[in-house]
Amino acid sequence: MEFHVRIQACRQTVPFPSEARQQQGKKDYLCSLNEKTVIRAENIHKSFGNLEVLKGISLEISKGEIVSVVGASGAGKSTLLHILGTLDKPDLGTVNIDGSEISGLSEKSLSDFRNSKIGFVFQFHHLLPEFTALENICIPAYIAGNGKAEAHQKATELLDYLNLSERMHHKPSALSGGEQQRVAIARALINRPAVILADEPSGNLDSNSSVELHALFMKLRETFDQTFVIVTHNKDLAAMADRELRITDGLIKGGSVAENSAI
Ligand code: ADP
Ligand code: MG
């Protein structure tokens, strides 16, 4: 896996400095993903008992897009995010992520797929309290088969990028809310996922930390062409997105794939 920094303005990919030497002759990972659909969901239905939560949602999200998902409490935003993130299965409908049809994957393939392709950021960071920031960030890399040196190198670069180098050996309880959330974002990024799915990421932050978090999402998109789907109640965060998808009565308004695609 190679770390590239994507400079959107000149549509070029350049490596993180420390990996520049390793890159020659390797496949250009990010270039191979350019300008393509990252998520395509069609006709997603989901009920819990008699409660019909999602009634046929279709959407398409392109690489590098930031899409917000809004709607009343209980509208089904988290349910949709879980289905897009392969944490839950739809009753009906299909989800394709980065070219793979999810329903065709076995349980084992699905968990590997999830670990490598999808980064999750939740309202409560879900960092493991007994591990340091560095160790928490490394966990998905270990699961993906990276050795300690490789995982540490990636995590250290991310910590540096996120201005957290001085906090790397701290446990979550010794970090501020904003720092904890940045560590969670680094953990979500370490395997260079096709998409980051965030569920109320600023819901537990003060307003300054929320503004910083929003700026960070924009910076990650600018530098890495990172794709985001962000469920939020925060009007500023929703407005910052390229598109806002509103779930009402189990549907996205104008919910066809064509109408919900940026292109
Ligand atoms: P939102 O994130 O928009 O607030 P959710 O997707 O969490 O809404 O929930 C949508 C509806 O589905 C709510 O009424 C919720 O109580 C219900 N629900 C969500 N998950 C489950 C579940 N696992 N079992 C039963 N009901 C659920
Ligand atoms: Mg929710």
C-alpha cells in the first residue's frame, strides 16, 4: 500500500516524502481510483420489525466528494450509513463500493473489505482506552497485515499531518475531545480507505473543535481526494458538503441515482 498525497489543483499524485523512494515501479494506487464512482446504492430497503425505515434509497457518490446526510432524528441516517459501510445488510437492494458488489462477499471477505476500504468515524470516538494514540491508529493496519514498522511509520506520518505528534504516546483519556476525534480520523485513514463514513462526527465537540474538524475534512479532500459521507445535525458541516442528501419518510428527496449523482 502506498501513501500518496493528491494535489487536486494540478491533478497530480506525489508521494509522502518518506515513501518516495519505495514507490518506483509500483502501481499508482490513487490514480487508478480517479474520477470514478466510489459508492453506488440502489433501491435500499430496511425494516426493523414493522418499522419500515428505508423505503428504496438510491444514491451514487464519486471519488473526492463530500456528501452530507441530514434528516430528523430517527429518519434512518445511521441505518443508511451502516448499510453503506457493510455493518448491516439491506432487506432489499444492492450496495457497490469501489467496484465490488457487497452482497457477493463472504463474511470473512466482508470484514477484510471493510477494514481496507471503509474508514469509520463516530460521534464517540470509540478509541480503545488502554492503548495510546499511536497504537489505536495502527490497529486497522495490523488487521490488514502490516508489520509493526510499516504500521508505525504510517501512523507517525498521519499523526504529524494531523498535528498530533506530541500526543502520540498519550492514551485517549489524556487527550481533548478534538484530539481524540483527530486520532479516530487517523485510524480511519491508515489503510487509505475508498470512503470515510462519519456519523455525527462533531456531535460531541465544542464549537471550536467542530470548526477545526470541518476544516480537516476539507483539507483531507484537497490533499488526498478523500471521499466522505457525513451524517450530521451541524448546519455548517452540512452546508460545507458538495451535496446534501435529506432522508424524509424513508426516501431521499429526488432519490434516483441520476439525481443524486454529482455528475
Ligand atoms: P437516525 O440516525 O436518523 O436518528 P436511525 O437510523 O438510528 O435514525 O434509526 C431509524 C429508526 O430505526 C429509529 O426509529 C430507530 O429506533 C430504529 N432502529 C434503528 N436500529 C434499530 C435496530 N437495530 N432494531 C430496531 N430498531 C432500530
Ligand atoms: Mg443516528
